[in-house]
Amino acid sequence: MRRWTPDTAIDKSMYVDLGRLRAFKGSQVFKISSGADLNRFKSVVIWCEQFGVLISPATLDFKKSLKITFMTTNFPRLKPDPIPTVRPVPEYAVEGQRAEWYAEMKAALQVPWMGVVTIAFAHYPNLFAELWRGLKPLVGSEAFVSEAHGLQAMVEAAAADLAPPAITNRLIDSGYGEREIDQIRAVNAVFSHGNHAYAMIAATARLLLEGGEMTGAGGDAPQFSGRHAPDVDVPFMLMEAHHADAPTRATYDDVMAVLGLPFVNTDYRAFARWPSYWA
């Protein structure tokens, strides 16, 4: 809504610009400035700025709260009770076809690690083969990359709203140098980029296992060209439980107990490279 003619001028006070549309289908979440008076607005529109064309309007309803969603699938959150045994196949233990799959997936997602959910699927090679056959063109598509970035933006905005206390000064006081802190930030950037792609893969796998179909995800999907991962260069090392000292293993056990999960996520094992930071 930034393009208009003198006869149809729209003052900027008449709308709130939520930014670019990240994809042409699927759910998208946009952060609205806390200073915006939403009671002044009765609709939300998708507007083509280049050609000055209205694509799609929708009426806003503020009876209780504002929740705009384009999701059509009822996807309740289910956690098994009891939690089944999870048998991930770690990267250091794979060879042959599994090793090729791992390399292809990391290259497609532009990440240096395999997510726990995917190495757990790899325990079932026939399942993994069929899943990756469908996922391979999907995860490299423009739409998938856009949705993953949108999910990352939503999660980071929600985390910022929690106002977590800063720890940089505490790290400096305990002896950390600026270069070490920069490396921690770089590792965090790498995982912030990749975790949301793996979350989407997990959701896709669940949808398929519950009877859904991977339609529209074939080779015709426009593929993303170039690099979408953070431009950082940091040594990537994982502190596996069998290499960790007793305090780190105790922290791993505590994390699993608090989260109610039978595994420690890869990013935690990467941050454990700096034991005092991780603790």
C-alpha cells in the first residue's frame, strides 16, 4: 500500500504496513507494533505494490483478540504418554546410503548438522528414503525457505517479548573474551536459522503419517537460488554425552527432565562446548 495516484492518495496514518508477503500459500505470522491502534482498522489486505492492485481483503474481528490465520489443518499438539524409545542414528555412526542422505539434507537446508528428528527417522531407512524423496524438492523451494524465515521471525519476536535478562556482562566478568562471545552468537545464529526448517520437516512428517498427502511439493516448485543461511564462519563441534564431564551430563539430564524429552537437542550439545556458558 505504498503506491498511489494523486486522485486516490492514501495517507500513511490510514494503514499499518506489515511488510512483504513471504509466500503465496500457507500460514504466516506478522508482528504488529505495540503502538498501533487496531480498533481503527476494519480489514487486512494483500496489496501488490508493483502494480497497485488489491489481491485479497479480509475483515478483522476484534471481539476478544486478534488472531489472523490462513491455516486450514487442525493440528492439535499431541505428546505420547509414555514417551516411546527414540533411537537416533548420529552422524558419526552413519555410512553408505544414510550418510548420503545426511549430506544431501544438510546441503539443502544450508546447515552443518542433522536435526534430532531427522536422525530419529533414519532409524527406519525405508521411511527415511520415502520421506526424503518427497522433502528434497520441497525444502529447497522458495516457499519453504520463506516459511522457515517467517517462523524464525515469529519465534524470535515471542522470545523478545519474554524480556530475558542479558548475560553478556556476566560472561565477561567470568573471563569470556569478546571473540568467544562472538563465536557463541554465531553458533546461535546457525541454529536459529536451521531449527525452524527442521521443525517444519517434523510437522510435515507428522501430517503425512496421519494420512496427509505431499501434494504440490514436486519438482515444479520454484527452487530457492543462492544462500539463505547466516554468513558466519565458526568451528562446529558437538559435546556428545559420552564425551562430556559429569556436570555437563547432569545438565543434559536436567534439560531432558524439564522438557520431558528423551534426547538432548543438537544446539544444546553445541553450546556445551562452553560449559560455563551452557550451565
